[in-house]
Amino acid sequence: MRSLILLILCLFSFAAYSEVIVVDKNLPFSSIGKSISYLQDAEARLSISQILQADRQGLFISSDVEILNFGNSRAAYWLKVSFINKTNSELFLVLGSPGIENVDLFVPKTDGGYHRIHTGSLAASNPEVLNANNYIFSLKRSDLNDQIQTVYLRLRTNNILLVPLKLAVADGLLIGMTPIERFESIYIGILIALFFFNFSVFINSRDYTYLYYSLYILAFFFYVVFYFRGYSYIFGNDFRIFLNTSPHLFLGLGMISGIAFSRSFLNLKETLPWAVQILRVLAACWMTTIVLSVLGFKSLTSDIAQILSSITTISVWVLGILAYRTGYKPAVYFIIAWSFVCLTSVWVVLSLADFFPYNELSVQIAPLGFVFELLLLSLALGDRLKDMKYASHEIQERQLKFQQENLYLVNSQNERLEKVVESRTRALKKMIQSLENANADKNRIFSIIAHDLRSPFNSLISLFSLNDMDMLTFEDVKILLNDSRRNIDNIHNTLNNLLYWAQSQMQGITTAPSRFNMRVMVEDLMLVYQPLTAKKSIMTEIIIEDDNDVFADLNQINVVIRNLIDNAIKFTPLGLFIRIKIWGDSNHVYVDISNPVADPHKIDKFTHLNGVEPSYGTANERGVGLGLHLCRDFVERNNGALMVTIEGDCVVMRFNVPKYLVESSPIVAAEVMEY
């Protein structure tokens, strides 16, 4: 008996509330426009309490269309949505029109009042609303789930007010939105590919038709994808607000680019000269629309844009037909492509003007028609490119004829060319003189190196000759070989420096930066030089203040550090010290190699990095003066500088290289220089 009473009450409730939506797990993800009612707030001043009173008076009007279209009105509209949630899951109200400036949802509270949730295309982010390319409101489960619940939605915009409204549970929301997102991702990918392809063709061909086409794609991409479909949220709240404040800026830019493309593609200066003036007038009208949009007249520009869109697309389509009738064959694809634009534009404009109901198909037909148009225009451009190849032969013949007709001009320029040749000859002589000076410097350096390499080799040859004649005992050979060890090390270092220097002079060195740790390199090298420092009783100290990785050529920096350490060991008196300090700032790592010198009067020689004068160390070590030359060259190739400073009785060799920065390393890597 009790169940029967409840059933009767339920049927009575359904009779009293014909607009009530029953939500169960089988609720389809589709527009609920025919199940809601609305009320116009002409002055946009009514409060929720006044709306509740109007509802009790029966002033709400039932809707009979899937998607409500209120046109371009300054009034606010209140939508009433009544439902019974028979599921145990959360319910979501989805408003699929992302361009509405003011959206307020009033949800009943347990105390009898209403909670207001505010959002909109010009509003700040609201944590109570999932604001992506639509507005998703969460209608959380409550104790009223088995009873009729009513929410009120207040909408106001300065553009055409379309209301695609859906109600769904969590699973239905996910299942329903996935096909839409997949479809949109396909045509977004097509648009991006078309833009980059045609812009690259323009870069290579310098044909401005491709530039206008690329700008046409880009502008409409912003308007259709970011504004019409609401994906502007991807680039943040500021960009979303800017785009929704002046959306017709991008529509206007797109139409102007389309007009310029049509004029260039159809070659209207030749085929229809009188039509150029018509396109100029249309472009001027769109420029006026852009100015009004930037000034904030969004509602006015919306009305203007509807009219201008239809006029422009139909006009350009007719011009394509007329150009084809004059014998311009590439206009065929243009006519077919622009037919899609005309059909979709007329469809959308008539739908917005409420000549026939605006539905789910109308939402997708605009971007779909635009994509088909762009694909067909790409075919038209390809056909045009083929015709241009055939025409290139005629152009070449004309160019040949032109060259023959103007050949006499060459003779009249002989005198001027002779002067130019004379001037360049003088410059060439200066260059030759410079090369001769450089060659002389090389000869001097090679003579120094030849002397320094010959003497140690002569000593070794003499040693082997005496050994061959059995004039040396084993102990004598051992002593002499130990004494020659220093000469062999010197020969090895000199040969390495010579080869690096010669390679740099022949422009054969490639600087290839990579990531490595300066501390690890220094510590490894100090292990190699430990026998030399021990032999001279030199103490070494490594101070690490910055252990960040660097971005430089590992081999070249290794040569720099080896030469500087070798130089420090060479000129440090017996029993003193060498200090290596690694420090840095925000962008560079610095390496200081400092050591005291025996003769303070020789300190000035270290500050001159240009010389190649040989010098002797504290243990009579011979050097050719080429190491510092290499160090300076390699450090500069790695975007650093080699400096020599004097601190007390110590000389400090300091160089720096860039740090390895994660955000800038790809840029640095792209700047690899080849010498």
C-alpha cells in the first residue's frame, strides 16, 4: 500500500513537472534543451529571489529546441533545470558555449537558500567550476537525490547567446566527451600541419600567395579553435580573457588574409581588374570591424561580422567562377573549396539568425567546413604550382630575349668594372701582405720548435750510440735515461702543443661543447702531474667553491688546464706550492691556477699572452712559449677568456667557461662553431 502511494505521488510529480529530467546510468550525453525552461531578464537586474517568485507564477517558458539560441541581446536569460538523480554518483551540468562572458549557477542549499557559482569567459578561475573548453558544474550528491531538484542558470553575453546544455553522470561525461575531443584533435592537427607546410613553401619559394594562405589558416585557427571551440584556456587566463574580449579581431584578420589570398591566387589584376576594387572595399569593412572589436564593441562587431562573413564568402566564390569563365583554369579547385565556406557560412548565419533550429550539427559544421575548404585550397595551390612550372619555360625564354636585348649595356660598364677590379686588386695586395707576415711568424715558430726538438733527440741518439758500443754499464744507462726523462716529457708536451697550434692555424679544429665536471678533470690531471710535483717538492692545493658542470669542448679545456698546470710546475721554486681554485658565478665557472715565482722581475712576462718567446723553468725546464698561445685560443673558442693577474708574489692564470644550464643548453649546443 505504501509503495502504491509513493508511485502515485511520483506520477503526480511528473505530471506537475513536465520538464523534470530523470537521471539514471543510461542518461545519454546529449543536449537537454527541450527539457528546460527559460525566462528573459530584459534589464539584467533580477535576483534569485525574484526569479523564484517568477517561477512560482509560471512565467518560465518551456523550450522546444535542443540548443537554445537567444540571439545577440543585452538581456540576461535565466534557465531552469529540474532533475531527479536516481544514481549514487555525482552529477555534472555541462555548458558547451565557452564564449559567454557571465555565467551564474544557483544551486539549492540544505538551509533553503541558493549557493551562487560564478564563472565566464572574462571571469577569473573558479575552483568550483571545471573551466576547460566548456563550463562543467558539479552537482554533488545530497539527501535530495531521490527528489526533484531545481537549479537556475543565469547567462549574459555581448555576443550571440547559444546554450548547448548537457546533464551527465561521471561515466557518461567521460564517454560522451571523448569522441568530441578525438574529432577536434584530428582537425586541429590538420590545421597545424597545413600552416607549417604552406609557410615553409613560402619561405622556400617567396610566393606571397602561400604567405596569405598561411596567415588565413593561422587567424582562423585562433578564431575557430581558441575562441569558437574554447581552447584558449591552454595558454592561461590572461590570453583567454584577451581573446574573448576581442574575438572578431582574429576573424577580421582571417577574412582580410583570405581576401588577399583570393586576389593573388585568382590573379585578379589580369583576369578581373575591376574586381580588385570590390575586394578593397571588403577589406576596408573588415578593417573597420577589427578596430571596433579592439575598442570593445563586441556586440556590434558580432552583428557586423555575421553580415560581412556571408557577403565576403559569396563575393569571393562568385569572383572565382568569373575568373574560371575567363579561362583561368586553376580557379576550379578554388571554386569547389570556397563552396564549402559558402555553405557552412550560410548554414551558421541562418542558424544564428534563427531561420532554422541551431543543433549539435551546427556546432561542428563550421570548423568541419573550414577544414575541408583548407584541404581543397591546398589542392588548388598544388595545381597552380604545376601550371607555374609549365609557365617557367616561357619565362626563361623571355629572360633570354631580355638578356640579348640588353647585352649592349655590358660594354658601357667596362670602364666602371675596371675601376672596381683595380680597387679590389689593391685590397688583394694588402691581404697577400698580411698572409706573408703570418707565414713569416709561422716560420719563426717552426725554427724555434725545430731547435727545441733537435737537442733532446740528439741527446737520446748519443745515449743509444754509446750503449751500442758497450761503453756504458747498466747503471750508467739507468742514470742517463732518468736524466733524459725530463727531455722526453718536454718533447711530448711540445709536440702536442705544436700539433694543436698547427691544426688551429689550418682552420681544422672543431669546437664541440659537451657537459662535464671541471673538478673531476682537475683532480685526474693532478694525479698525472704528481711525480713532477713530488720531484720538485711542490705542495698542491685544490679549492672547490663551485662544483657545477660546464658546457665546453672537453679536449680543448683539457689542453688548457694541462698547459697551465705544466707552466705552474715549471716556474714554481723548489719546496713551494701550487694552488688551484674552482669557483663561479651565475653563468660561468672560473679556474684559477696560482703559484709563486722565483724572480719577481719575470712576472711581467706572464701578462703578455701574444709572445712566443722561449723560457726556462726553475729546474732549467725548456719551453717554446706556445702553450699560452694555445690556451688563449681554446678558451676563446669556448666563449671564455684567459686572464693573468698578479697577487703579491704569485702569478694567477685564470680562465672561465660557461656553466651547463638546463634551460639554455640546447641553444648553446646549436652554436657549435667550426674553425
